Amino acid sequence: MLCGSSVGTTLVLLELIRSRIAEIERRDRVFEAARNGPAVTPLGEWKLEYPIGRGGRMLVHTADCRLASGRTRPTTREQTLDAVRQPHVETCSICPAAQELGIPDP
């Protein structure tokens, strides 16, 4: 049986592993997207990418963004605009999601 501190340590390590996996997946998708060139995006099609674990940021992608992972769900333009108003949601830095949504650069 694990003692309390062992369980806490295990949970912290698990969260670190999940974060590292998400980081590696994102980096791999960036390299793949860069290698394949820019994508042509139909207007009005969006994906919302959910993070691995707690505390991660959600990403908004255009429907054909090559950076989007398998943890995405299709959304409408209205749902996407509602999502980007939340502090834990960002637009993808590779696809033109922010531009197509009319969101000014920070």
C-alpha cells in the first residue's frame, strides 16, 4: 500500500509526464505543419483542442490546421468566438484562426 506522500509524488510525476507528452506532440505537429507548407482554410470551420491533464490551455484551430491533435472537437464560429473569450483558450500560432475570426494581434 502506498503512503500519502508516495501517492502525491506519483500524481505530480504523472502530471509532469502528461505535460511533456503534450509538449512533444505539439512540437512534432509544428514540424509537420512547417514541412507541409501553409494550409488553405475554408471559412467557418473550426476545431477546439483540449489539453492533456489539468491546467493546460485549449487551442482553437481552423478545420484543416495540420497542428491540431486528435484531442479536438468541431465547433461552430459562434462557439469558437465564445471560447476565445475565456482566459484558458488561445488561437493556434500556425493556422490563421485568429485572422479569420477577426481577432486582433496582441
